[in-house]
Amino acid sequence: MPAELNHLEYYRLPWNYTDNGISWLEPTTLCNLRCKGCYRDPNGHGHKTLEEVRSDLEVFRKSRKSDCMSIAGGDPLVYPHIVELVKMVKEMGWKPIVNTNGVALTKSMLRELKKAGVFGFTFHIDTSQTRPDVAATTETELNEVRHHYADMVARAGDIACSFNATISGNTLSEIPHMVRWAQEHANIVHTMVFILYRSPNLTGEFDFYAAGRKIDPAALYHEAEWGGAKTLMAKDAVEMIRKGDPLYEPAAYLNGTARPDSLKWLLANRIIFNGEVMGYMSPRLMELIQTFSHLFTGTYLSYAGPKSAACGKLASLAGGLMDKKMRRVLANVLKQVRSRPATLFKPAHLQSLMIIQPVNFEPDGRQDMCDGCPDITVHEGKLVWSCRLEEMNRYGVFLQTVSKEDKSLLPPA
Ligand code: SF4
């Protein structure tokens, strides 16, 4: 039975179209892997020139504030100017986050990227990929590969390390193993993101139209057996996270554009001390952090660096001064210190667990997007959803969907 969650109990992240935690830059469509749930056409435009990328960044600068700039693709590490690009993003005022599968990452490249100002990496690792020289066939076995990258980044020093995994109906049951693995490595793993595989039955119930003309969505959205038969919702992932960590409790969310109670982005932050979970950040503390960040830096916080992530005790103490939920976390930390006094000066780590539930369809055909989408990118000078960029590339418009049952909703030709 999927977990019941009431969005109104959590803090609605204040992220919106023009003032957000994140923006999304794509310097290339090329990649060295083929992930089954990939949103991007591998035969797309290829590498952009640095000047083209700079002009995309100028579009962001004129129209949207954000704390971080996710540099994605394609895989940004196959982009020949990645080091210059990271430097450019940093100089223009964003924290550069490299979203990569990690395959092309070498120690020397990591050193160069650090010198250029990289703030963090988000490694996309899951069983939808066939990685060279990796025999792992389950998400649980892939924890070893995740550990390799977390360790590599930790050795480089002072770089945030996150992991994305696309989750399908076939891999959902492995979430608890990933949650426990992340807990064991909270000192070097700062964020785990579970992205639910997008709509495996796209063509089942809806017809697709581009500017009034019926089209075949299979040309854009290839269904893969890997995705499983069921459309996963955030509540399914919550249920599995709770199997890995019974204390799990979200703090903040982004709702859907069609449904107020959709949990499109669901964010939880746990405090881990001596390998044990002390509890979860409360919605009030999350609100305080976002508000302070905006007041003092001008942007809402999305990624914290390793030094901030090691301030779990301070967060418990500050939160405990104003909030009952955080006092329980603080009490657990103090209990730990009493039972193991030698760990008094050992840090407690903050670790984020995020669920992303991409576009899904309402029975009347409306597409429920993330309200205040953080992964907005630039297409021909305009801001568009990155998850639906291929619709713009191929048809010049976003597709409309119509229920096969209800033709009265057909768009005018
Ligand atoms: S609307 Fe699409 S691009 Fe934006 S955050 Fe949601 S899934 Fe990502």
C-alpha cells in the first residue's frame, strides 16, 4: 500500500520560474552511454560552441536567478570545452554542478575541473545503463560503482557529491539497499536522487498532437521494457525509502502544475551521526534555511558543499531552539554523545534524499509538470522544460495530449 502523504504538512519550496534553486544547461547532446530512460535524442545537434553556450547562459542571466547551474547533456564530460565551461559558469556567478554518468571522469580531469571551480557532481548511475567493464546487474551491486565515484570526489576535496538513479517498477524494490548504502557513506555522499521512470504507457490512453496535428509519440519517447508496466508515483518511492530508513520524513516539495497534491519534487534531509540516523530536518528549519539563503545571497539554496553538510550538529541545535521536531533530533544526538563520549567532536552529516516524479498525465489529458521547474533549460533563446526539449526540437511546440476516451477535448486543427 503506497504511503499516504499530505503535501500541506510540508514546506512548499519557494522555487519558481524566475527565482529558483537550479537552472539546467546542455552544452552537448552526445553521450558515451545509452540510458533507457534518457530524455535526449543522441542524434541531436551534438556539441554547441562555447559562444552558443555563453549565449544560453546570458538568457538565464537576463531571465532567471538560481543558486546552481546543472551542466548536463548528453554527458558534459565528453564536451571538449568542459573545463572552460565550468570556469565560465563560475565566473558568471553560479555554482557549477556537473551532471554526468562518470565514465569519462579521470583523476586529472577532476583536478582540472576543481581548479576551474566545479562545486559538485551528480552522478547518474543505474541499471538502465550498460557500463563498460562493470558486471553489476542490480542497483544493489551498483553501489560499488557509486562508492568508487564518491571516494574519488572525496579525495579531490571540498566538492559536493550526489547520485541520481532512474527508478522503474523493476528496480523500485532495491531503493532500501541504496538508502542504507547512502547512510553508511554519509561523510562522502551528500545527496541521493530517485527519479521515477517516465510514463511507461505513453501511448496506451492518450493521443498526441503537435499544433493540432496528430503525431506518433513513439518517434520521441521510446518505451523500454526496463521501465516496467506501471507508472510510478512519489508515494511508491516513499514507501520503499521507509523500508530502508523507517524514520524517513520529507520536509519540502514542489507540487504539480495540474494537481496541487502531486509531489513532483519531494525533499528530505536526514542527520546521520556515528552511522545512525538521528532524525530528519523539519519543514520549519527548511523554510528558515531557504529564507536566510535568499536574504543573504539573493538565491534559494539548492546544493550545499561538504563543509556545510558536515554541520549536522549545528543544524540540530539551531533547529532545536525553535522547533519541536528538531528538538527530538537534538535529543538523539545528545543521547549518542552521552553513550559514546569519544565522538563528541565527530561531525554529524546532513544528507538529502530526493524523489522526482516527472511528467504524468491526468485522465483528461493534462500533463502534470513540476510547478517551479528547477531543470528549465534554454531553447532558441527561450526557457523550456528540459524533460520535453525534444518536443520543441522536433515540432517547435510542446505536444498536447488528449484522452482517447474523451474526444471532446481534441485541440482545434
Ligand atoms: S518539469 Fe521536467 S524538466 Fe522540470 S523538473 Fe520536472 S521533470 Fe525536470
